[in-house]
Amino acid sequence: MEMSDKSNDYSQVIENDRNHVWHHLTQHKKYESGDPMMIIEGKGMRVWDATGKQYLDATSGGVWTVNVGYGRTEIADAIRDQLVKLNFFVNTMGSIPGANFASALIEKMPGMSRVFLSSSGSEANEKAYKMIRQIAHAKYGGKKHKILFRDRDYHGTTITALSSTGQEQRKAQFGPFTPGFVQVPHCLEYRSQWGQCEDYGLRAAQAIEEIILAEGPDTVGGLVLEPVTAGGGVITPPKGYWAEVQAICKRHDILLHIDEVVCGLGRTGKWFGYQHYDIKPDIVTMAKGVASGYAAISCTVTTEEVFEHFKQTPDDNMSLFRDISTFGGCNAGPAAALENLRIIERDGLLANATVMGKYLMKKLIKLQEKHSIIGDVRGLGLFCGLELVMDRDTKDPASESFTQAIVADCMAQGVLIGATSRSFDKFNNTLCLAPALICTKEDLDEIVAAIDTALGRAS
Ligand SMILES: Cc1ncc(COP(=O)(O)O)c(C=O)c1O
């Protein structure tokens, strides 16, 4: 596969970037002596940088977003057609793409009913927290306002989203945080907090209930969890965990909010990660894969029961959900999302994610047999993690610099992989793979071969 225009000279663009762009999560000193890397073009599973070098992308755009792959003209056409008709109107009014997308999305989410649009995952989570808080005020005089979140989960970049994030380095230097957010233990059995457990899933869920009882169930209104913890180290929930979590929420009248910002729309082989575990959430948030990065759109989806809280008392002008997001009225988002959803369905990408995910997992387990530095292999569908350790017995985590060196070696080989980074004091040691849902066995062979080579060179 070729880049469409190899003749372009990007030196001025690189200079403009170096002089004026502030990159995310980046220390810029290095650009005084080297060029910032620029990704110029993408097609299918591949992207090209400004030098014309091609990469096989196992990260779906770096942060698990471009689920249907690059260069989808159908999505671009749908966005263009919508924008020339009507680009924007505030979401207090309805729109054609908004209504049609909401209806198509809800079809994929039995038990759910209403879609609130905004433009980022952090924002979608903030909406959920505001809903839980407003319900606490309306129903419980404000007392049941606390929201529980889990160690190692990430819920976004704003101060309140960080207040509900269990990653110490992500949070460092940004406090003080929003009050009323309480951490519960993670559910990574490989790093068990309770030694050898006969039923770790049950134990990890019970740990949540212990916190609820300590805080007082009448003070806890919500629990937010990722279905599979993503940036916290690709943590798949242990057996029995979710059934108990659901029962605990029911027992204590706590709203269950699932953050599907990463798993949402196909990444794990089902439309949503929670659909693997027979859970009935009250609120589901999503962003990245909703429109595969072709437009900025996020959704806070609720049951009709949650929605009902906000219309029960029409004479009270404080009873409605008093929230607005300007760009929730951008029609590019739902137009792109509707087409993205159609592509996933038409091209059988859920099935492909399942089949390819199993193939990838098998290959990674083989790789683990070969390289003792791979302590644990985890994953679901096309989202997999390799936790690197210096010693399999002590499970002493590999350093962030070692882990990043593997990522850099793969990049030099023309394969983009990810890793947990600057999230934890000790555990920035998991390689993350999240290729687009269109990937083939040949793509996965190439990705695993690059990691194999990199690990071989490093140890
Ligand atoms: C699970 C999860 N929730 C929320 C977010 C925040 O999304 P955004 O960066 O769109 O605000 C992320 C981002 O990586 C995420 O991984």
C-alpha cells in the first residue's frame, strides 16, 4: 500500500508544529534538537509519517479510537452531506442525524433508552456524575451523592473526571480534587490484594461492598467502572465479579455507570464490553469508537428509569437535567456515528473482532512461553495487554523506560503499539494492543513478530 502523495515537502509544516503546537502528554525539550513526529495519512490499518515511512497501526490512532480503520470515504461523505444541509444547531432542538443515530444506538443496547450527546469521554462521564448528583438531591436531599470509582480505572482529563480516576501519576499535581469521590480496590488477580483467593472475582466485588458499608450506603449514589480497564493495564474482570457487583448495586440502591469510552462499539467483539457479562447498567458512557475518530462525539446513555427522574415534576423548574454542551449540537458527530455503526454491522466487524481477538490471544500466549519477561497476558476481543516483569516469581514490574523501549523498537520496525504510561508509580509496564476491528491474521502476525523481535533484542 502506498501513501497518496509522496512528493510533498512537509518541512514548513514541521517547523510550524515545532514553533506553535503544544502536544498532549509530551515533554517538548526534545523538539529543540529533533523533529516532532507527524502522522500525515491513513488507509485501512496503515498510517504514514511526514518522511513517508509506513506503519501498521495496532493502536487504532494511538488511543483505541479508529475502530473501522482509516480512509472511510462513506463516513466522510455522510459528514459532508450533513454539513452542507445543516452543520449545527443547539441540542435543545432535535436534529435528523441526532434522532436517527440515537434510535440506531439504542437498538444495540437492550434495556437502555435515552442518549445525551456531548463531545468527549470526560464530558460524557461528567454528565453521568451530574445526573447521579441531581438524582441524589431530588430524591435523597443530597445525602446519597458519593460516587465510587475503582483503583486503576481512568475516566478522563477534567478535574472531576480525574477525581474519579484510580491512577496516581495521572492525578499528581492537579489536586485538590472534587469531593465525594471514593476509591474501591481494583480487580486484577495477577496483582491480588488478598493473596491467594479461591474466588477472586467474588472477593474483589465484596471489597466494593465493604467500602459502601464503611461510607454508609445512604451516602453512595453511583459506582463507575470500566468493563475492561483500559489504560490502567488492560484488566479483564475475574469470573463472578460482575454478577456480584450488580447485586451489590441493587442491594444498596446505587446507580451502576459503565464507562465504555474504550470498549464501546465493537472493541471487545460485542457492541459494548458490558454485554459480555449480562449486566444491566443504569448509565453507559462512550466516546472514542462511537464515530471512530471521524468526528468528535460522545454519549451518555441512560435507562428510561433514570431519564424519568428528570421529568416527573414539570412544575419544578430545577427538575430537568440542567446541562448543555455546545458541541453536542454539531451534526457531524451523529452523522459520522450512524455511518460508523452501519459499517460495523455491514462488514461483520463484531465477528471479526471476536475471531481475530482469539487468534491474537493465542499468539500472545505463545509469545509469553518464549519470553519470560511477559508476566501476564490479558484481553478481550481486540484489546490485549502484555504485562512485563523483571522476574516471573517476584512479579517485579519492568520499568516504564524498558516498556517504552519496546514500543520504540516496534515503531522503528514499522509497527505502532501502545503501553501504559505515566499513570502509576510502579505499573507503567503493560504493552497494549488495540488494532482496528478490520485487522487480518496477516496484520496480527506482523504485529506479534515485531514485539517478538523487540523483546528478543531487549532481554
Ligand atoms: C475509559 C476512559 N474513559 C474516559 C476517557 C476520557 O475520554 P476523552 O479523552 O475523550 O475525554 C478515556 C480516555 O482515554 C478512557 O480511556
